[in-house]
Amino acid sequence: MWLNPPYGRQIGKWVQKAYEESRKPGTVVVCLIPARTDTAWFHDYCLPYGRIEFIRGRVRFGGSQYDAPFPSMVVVFKAEEVNT
């Protein structure tokens, strides 16, 4: 499953749902999200349960003239993957 959620105040609910769905057998959820390492959702879900890859530089979507104004990361939630 691929997730690129809205980047507003509700993103924590999206990340929580991504984690919960990944607990289902055979389900892998890949998220492209802002690298907000100071948030509760990062510490509650991404850090303990996700495989995190930080993207070097800033992403640019489609034919946009400008890069995103924040760093991004890819987080993979998968039942077997747990950071220790």
C-alpha cells in the first residue's frame, strides 16, 4: 500500500492508520511523509515500528517549479520490521 497523505494537522491520524493496517498479514505500507522527528506521531509509530529512510535534499512534485519547503522521509511499515 502506498501513502502520501495530506501534510496538515491530521497527518498523525494517517500515520497511525498506516501502522495499524500494516499489522494485517501480508500488508506492507510505504509512506512518503515530512521528516518531522519532533512530533508525537514520529515517536509513537515511525521510530519504533517503521523502517525509515531520509531523503537527501527536498522533493519536487510533478512539474512544480519549487521544492517542498521541508525535508521528507520514506517510512515502511511491515509486520516483521521493528526497530530495536
